[in-house]
Amino acid sequence: MPRVYNFSAGPSMLPQGVLRRSADELEDYNNTGMSVMEMSHRSKTFMAVYEKVYAKLRRVMDIPDTHEALFLQGGATLQFASIPMNLMKGHESADYAITGFFSNKAYVEGQKYGGARVALSTKSSDYTIIPLQSSFTVDPKAAYFHYCHNNTIFGSRWPYMPETENVPLVCDMSSSILSEPVDVSKYGIIYAGAQKNMGPSGLTVVIVRRDLMGNALPYTPSVMDYAAQSQGESMVNTPPTYGIYLLGLVLDWLENLGGVTAIEKRNREKAKLLYDLIDDSNLYRASIAADSRSMMNVTFNLGNVELDAEFVKQAAKRGLVSLAGHRATGGIRASIYNAMPIEGVRALCDFMKEFEFDYGK
Ligand SMILES: *Cc1c(COP(=O)(O)O)cnc(C)c1O
């Protein structure tokens, strides 16, 4: 079977070059006679892999010395609990911006470990917008302000960085990390599950301002304690070794393309092809307000569920797969993360034009 264009929201496509290199090295990594999967995480060979990936991530994201980078497990979902456990001490509550499915999950989890306040919610507009800064307030006593940069399910993206004064900004970047430059110095915490833009599931990257570490609530499991993980080089227990190695290959691929500035340009171009087609069409309707649209998850629908289903079915026959929207929203979602080549987006656009010719009015 030839490779398909996979529009899955996650786990999602990896660059073909990364898959090939990992296959080449699968059984014999760097003349060790074993796979990276098979070696001790404390071995010299793996420690060298780890140090390189750590340095590469810092370089690609331009992470300042004020911030630590951790390679953990448990997905973004475990961070919904780790964040309050590490940051809540000495505070009565934290602020949450609810602009979609995962930011709401983060809020619900946050309530278990301290007070959680809804600073804003866009539920009443079905999560189709991102509100202006002037429409909400930040509690100056909040332990942190949590938001989700790119709402994977609804297909929206914060077009600006919220201003929170001295309240640490905490951001779930699971579906947008490495897709555009980010000023890491402005954040208290940036975290992401790897399976959208960084590698396979099982690895979670957490970037945390060093002065926010070391204040975990007493019952915090040590694998969730940022200070303990930082001291132990993310090896309080066995880290997701193969995921870390694959992240290294993805970062090599990204650096060869020109890094986050170059990939942002490519991502903008890819998203524009789709949104322009949707906006010019009589059949397709974009789900999200024009100023808040995601570059990674393009959501739209065809006005009725049967037609949406027919679209997904016919697209799959052309090797354009996983286009069905999330079960919570229905419709269509084309996830076009970093690894989706522009040719894949062009192929989808060609199919959409033909489908409109056949089914549009
Ligand atoms: C996928 C996703 C999650 C959930 O990640 P897990 O690794 O499954 O815990 C959380 N937030 C966002 C924005 C996501 O896209």
C-alpha cells in the first residue's frame, strides 16, 4: 500500500524521512548492535542521545536559560493535574480560559487540587471564537493563567498571547508546538503531548520557568514534581526513550527545513490554500471566525451530515484519510501539522473542488 495523506488529529503523520531513518537504525543504532528501544536509559549511548535532543529542542525553540525542558510521560492530560500540584501552593485559585474541549478538561482537573476560576468561556458561542483581551480579566492573585493555544477539536487558535501581568502564563501547546516561533521567555509553563507535532505518543514535553519549580504540594508524586524531574534529568523513572530519540529525528528534519520560522511560512501557506477554497465555495462552511482560525486543524462542514460522511468516504478512496471531525463536533477536520507536505494539502484542495462540482449547487 502506498503512503496515504493522513489528516489525523493525533497521533498524526511523521515526516517520511524520519520514519526511514528510524527504520535504518532500528536494529543497530550507531554500531551498538542494538535498538535505541533496547538500551538502558542510563547507558552512555542513550545519555548522549538524550543530551543531544535536549540541546536541539532548546536551540530550535530558543529556550532561554531561565527555563527548563523536561521529557515526561502521561500526555498533556497528566499535566492538567501536574500544573496545579506544582504551582498552587500559597494560592487560593488559578485562572482558566475555556475555549474548547481540552481547556475545559484542564479546568475540571484543576478543580481537584485547588480553586479554579473560569476567567473566560466561549461555550455559549460553541467555541467558534477567541475573545479579545479586553473582554476578560485576570485575577492578580491567581497561581497561574491557563489557556490552550490551539484548540485541536474545534479548530481555533489564539491570535495573540494573553497579557497576564505578573500571573504566570501556562499554555497547552499540544497541537501547535514547533509550528511557529514562540517567545518562551513570556511563559511560566508550555507543555505538549508529542503525538501531534513532535513524535509518537508517550512523550510529553514540559518547558517550565526554573523559579516556578520546587513548590509542589506535599502529596505530589515524584514523577510529577518538576523540581525532582529537573534534578534527575527527566529520569526519576525510565523516560520514554524511543520517543525522545524520535523527537531528535523530527528536530533534525525541522532544522534542515529552516526551523520554526521556515515551517510557520509553510504552515500559513498550507492553511491559506484550504481556507481560501472554503471561503470561495458555496458548499463548504468554515466552522471558526476568520480571525481565530487554526493553522493546524482546519474545520468545516458541508451543511448536512450525510454529505459530510460522503465527503469523508470519497476522500479516503483517494488516499486522503482521517478527515472526519471529532465526535463532539461532527463535520470535517483536516489536521495539517508540520509533517503534512503541501502536496497533501493540494491533493485535498483538488478533491474538494471536484466534490463541489459533483455535489454543490
Ligand atoms: C491531544 C491534546 C491533548 C491530550 O493529549 P494526551 O497526550 O492524550 O493527554 C490535550 N490538549 C490538546 C490541545 C491536545 O491537542
